[in-house]
Amino acid sequence: MSKTSTSASKPWGTNVAVIVNDFGGAFCMGAIGGGIWHGARAFRSGNTTLSVLQTIKSRAPVSGGSFGIWGGLYSAFECGLKGVRNTEDPLNAVLSGFLTGGTLALRRGVRIASGSAVGGAALLATIEGVGVGLDRIAVLGVLGGGASAGAAGGLLKEVAAPENFTFC
């Protein structure tokens, strides 16, 4: 895993802009995906076209809001962890998933929140693991296969996380 130190923290306004941008992107993904999902379910149930459109109109914003809250809270935790830990690595994403899952389930009790926190961490660990694996495959593909695998370690840091590439 490559760690990049972010010695100069970004201004507060930049972090807020990143969080709001992530919230909006997550809302859009949830609204569009939720519209497709609920529309397909309504269509499969044999509803009329008007009924399918009404289902999409009523359920898509709810899905978008749920995705948006998850994405915005995750982004806030990730920016906060980057500032506190002063590094940018996959552990920030996993810890952010843990905190987001736990925070969103807190109103249902500590036991449920702890399970949701572990689930959020597992989800983000899987996503980060796949990302790191794909980065390694891409680097080995660029280098020409297994013969140059020894040189991949030094190049991986530059390809996977260049120092000037930070969101928060």
C-alpha cells in the first residue's frame, strides 16, 4: 500500500465543496439507479405505463436521498480522517465505511450499529482491495508481464497514488 503524506492541508471551503459534490453525485446515482430499479419492478408486476411512471416519480427521490446521505457522510468522514491521520491510503476508506455504517444505524441501537459498522468496513475493504488489485494488474500490464514484476513495486506508488492527487 502506498501512503502519500499531505503536509499542507486544504482550506475548509475546499473540503466542504468536496463533501457537497460527493453528496450530489451519490444522490444522482441513487435517484437514477432507484428509478430504474423501481420502474423495472413495477413493470414486472404488470402495472400500466402511467402507474410505472408514478412509482418511479415517488420512489426514485427516496433512493437518491438514501444514497446521498450515505455518500455525504462517508465523504465527510474520509476528509476528516485524511486531515487527522495526515495520510491518504485505503485505511481511510475502510475506517470511513466503518464510521458511516455505524453512524447511520445508531438510532436502531448499539448492537445493530456495530453490525452495520462492520458491514460498511467490509464493503469498503472489498472495494479498496479490488481497486488495489486492478492497479497492480494495470501496472504489470504496462511493464510487460511477470518478468518486470520486481520493478512494479517502485512504479506502483507513482501510478496508484501520485502526490499531487488528493481530493480532501
